[in-house]
Amino acid sequence: MNDYHDKDYMKLFVVMDKMILGKGVFGVFTTQDNALSFMEDFEQKTSNMCEIKEWPLIGFLGKQTHVYAAHTYNDLYDVYTPDGIYIELDDAYEAVGHKGLIIKIEIDIPEENSIINAAETSRSI
């Protein structure tokens, strides 16, 4: 496993839904091999078609073991689409606003993901 706390290591591999609209982030990984392994298992278990994308991390990488996947809401199609991967919850909320969806994702441990309702988050920020 790569040490993603290295100051030179700022890329993460995101496993997401392959749909044109409504793409969801299912996992964030430090290596492409970890992402590929998860994606193969996930596709077999769920029948979802996924893809791996290398995404930039928004914010300063410190000692975190998790990131926030921010999704914007599209009124016309009634779907959420990924906006970015953020270190800070405040930054993720600022990017997607009160209608957005934020998922707290444990890096390399997608089984620990938890959904954060952006509308509830706005009251605590």
C-alpha cells in the first residue's frame, strides 16, 4: 500500500458508476491495483458497470484516513453527479451547496463509507 500521506503523493484513484448521468463514487484508493480489485468484486456483486478515474485531491493532505466525495444535484434529471474529492467537509459543502450530496469515504476501505446529507451539514458549518 502506498503511503498517501507523502507530500509528493497527491493522486487518488476513484471507482465510480459508469453511467452518463447519476454517477456515484463507490470507493477511493491509493493505488490503481487496489481500485481495480475493488471494482472487479463490486461489479460482480452488484452488476453495476464501473470505471476508474484518477482524480485530483482538493485541499491539503494531512493525516486523514478519509476524504469527502461531493456530488452536485441536477434538478432537470433528478440525479447527483460527482463534483470532486475533498479533504475538508466545509470545502465539499461549499462546492455542492444545500442540495448536494456528500459521502465520507475511508481511503482504501470503501466498506466504511457513510452518506452525509448536505442539508444537515449546512446547519453545523
